[in-house]
Amino acid sequence: MTGEAGENGAYPTLAVGPAPFRRTPSRVILPSMDAGATAVRGPVLSAPAVLSRALVVLALAAYIGVVFLALPVGVGALTGPGPDTALSVAATAIVALTFERVRSRVRQVVQRLVYGDRATPYEVLAELSDRVARDTTSPDVLGHMARIVAEGCGFDSSRVWLRLADSLTVAASWPYEPSSPLLPVPIAGDDLPPMPDAQVALPVRHQGELIGAITVRQSPGEPFSPADLRLLRDIAAQAGLVLRNVRLSAELAARLEEISAQASEIRASRGRIVATQDAERRRVERDIHDGAQQYLVALMVQLRVARTLVPRDAERARVVAGDVRRILAEALGTLNDLAQGIHPPMLTREGLAAALRRQEANPSVRVTVEDDGLGRYAAEVEAAVYFACLEALNNAAKHAAGASVTVRLTEEGDHLVFSVRDDGSGFDPAQQRPGSGLGNMTDRVVALGGSLEVHSAPSRGTDVTGRVPIATGVPRAAA
């Protein structure tokens, strides 16, 4: 995740790209905020700091000398020989009144001469505080922070890392990197792990929790001064709240995106469910009209014939009565088959495993049902799993005739897990579009808050696995 100021001064949002993980042998980790852990030991003040203070002192001494030369000496020479106490007092007053303003101005000029465009430590912290005050939640602030660290401390490069889940990920860098060349660094607990491509690494914490890190590199041969490291620690101390807010914003955005995707899937699933229900109603109507209704019409006709024949031909009436019994049995069988397709009575009476074991008599495939002594669950849970498994078995019978199919039912935590695996020819999911059967299975499971996965490969069979929350309904007592 990187950021670079654009035309409007904003930085792009978080984006992480995979790249090789590099390690550099030269690295110093500063796990705490004390001054004992430093990259390079040296004097209390860095060379630039000593030079700048010396120049300020020399400039102020020159200013005081010029004032006293101009008044007591210069003006005194014009007024006559001998000391002039009034001019000395006037020179002292001028120096006293203008000293602070001159010192501040001289200090600014000297800082620019010594550090160039680089800001002073105070200016660095002031700029960071101003940026944090104006924007503490946007990922853009991390890009500005990386720039402030690198330019304010004079480092060659800097990176700001953000903790997401159990890893540290590059959130911003300076100079700008189109994509991070570093992979996320896994972490355990709240200890900062060795950071890649870093000479100095500082943890960033908020209320004791590790939420990020700042890593820097210096140009070859240029040491880290204690003053720069102290400034870096001060920045890391201020960055805790910023990184926490950015992380919360990133997690919230990811959650909202996930909820939006789930809502879209639920809307599409509901649309498919409505269409499927309409089609199922039309199928039931057609099956009743073409099946049971025809038997009932024939039954009515035979009953009229039998009523007519009873007074005249009893033997013929007995034959017609036999036909009536046969037609009635066929009508009952047709209605029973239709009821099995709507909701099998055995599923209601004996439960999921018993209802699926009826499929072991399937002549197209060899079915084996395995369960761990499951009890009873809510009717909608059992129905969703039953029809999903039934659809998978129908697909196996259609596309892998003669194969062995294993149906396994287990309870894992608060989910009922089912799998239907065959040893058929399989298929390539990338080359074959899913049919309506898979859509129906998915809709049934997703409607209850579950999930469905299909794994297949040519010559390796197909495995359909689903998970349905048991808490969808109130479990029923064991049969």
C-alpha cells in the first residue's frame, strides 16, 4: 500500500501488490522508546547541530559587535573624545530589545544553510501534528507521514507499515512506489518482528497494542545521528492514534464491501428462488394434470361402468372393480412420487440420514451414506441439505453413471456439513458453465446463511461440499 501526492495533494487508497520478500543484512531494530537502542553511536549532538549552533553564536556576536561599534565607537567619535555612557546604555538597550528577534532570524537562516530544504525537528513535528489534526482516518495521511519522516529526518527512504489481521503490510512509502516490493510480514503477539529492507525499525503502538511500524533506510556511508533517531521516536509516538484510525477505516471499508457483496448475492439468490418456486409450481401442476388427474378421470369412468354392470352382469362388474383397484393403486403411487419430490415424508418422520439412505437403491450410481449419528434439526435445515444432496446425486447419475458416490454428513461446531463425492470423470470448472442444478443448490444453502463449494477436475471426480448454520432454527429432539 503506497501513496504519493497527486495534483490535489491526496494520496491513493491502500493497495498492496505481491512482490519478492527482500532482506538486507544491515538492520537495527528499536523495540522501545528509550534512547539506548540506536543505529550508530556518536556524540550527544550531531555534526550539523554543532555547526548550526556555532554559526548562530558567531552571527549573534557579530551583531552585538556591530551595534557597539556603530553607537559607542562610531557616534562617540563624532561627539568628542572620552567615554559616552549614554551611547553605551543605548547600545545595550538596542541589543536587549532586538536580541530574540535577531536570534530567531539568524537561526532560521543558519538552519537553511546547514540543512538546506530539510526542516528542523520542531518543524517536522509541527507539520505532522497539523496533518494529523486535519485528517486522522484517511489512508492519505500515511503517505504524508512517510514523506515527513524521510524529508524531515534526511533519510534516504521510509515506509509506514499497518497491522492488518496477523501481519504488517506496507501502507505508504517515500519515495513513492507504484506497488510495494515487500510481502506482508507475519507477526505473533505484540513484538515487532525483523522487518525487511530496513536499517532502522520502530514499532508504533496504541494503548500498548502493536498496530504498525515505521522503517527507514539511509544512504550508504551516512550514519544515523542520535538526534534523527530521537525525532523518529517522537514521530512514532504520535503515529499510534493515526494508524489505529486508518486501520479501523480500512477494516470498516472491507466489511462494508463484504456486506454489499453479500446483499447483492442475497438479492440475486432471492430472485432465483422466486423463479425456481414458480417453475416448481408449474411442474407440480403439470405432473398432477398429466399423471394423477388422468388416473382419477379413468377411475371415475370405470366406476360409472361398474355401477351400470352390477345389476346386469356381476362377473363383468367384478372385472371392472379389479381395474378400479389397479387404477387407484397407480394413482396413489403417482401422488406418492409427486409428494416425494415436494417434501419426502421419511425426511419428516425419520430425519436426514434415513431419507438420504433411500437413495442407496439408485440404479444409476452406487450410493453410500455416512453419518456420525446425527440428531434432528430444524425442518428448513434438513430440507436444504436433503435437496442439495439429492441434486448432487442426480448430477452424478446424469454425468457419472455407474460411479460410486459417498454422501457424508457431519456436525462441526455450529454448522451441519455435508459432502457428496463421486469417482466419476469429473470436469474442468473453468471450461464448463454451472447449470441450474448448481444454482438451485447454492440458493437453498445461501438462503440459510450457509455456503457451497464445488471441486472437480478431469478424471478426478467431483466433490460438492456445503455448510449450513444449525442455529437457523431450533434443533428437534433426536429420533
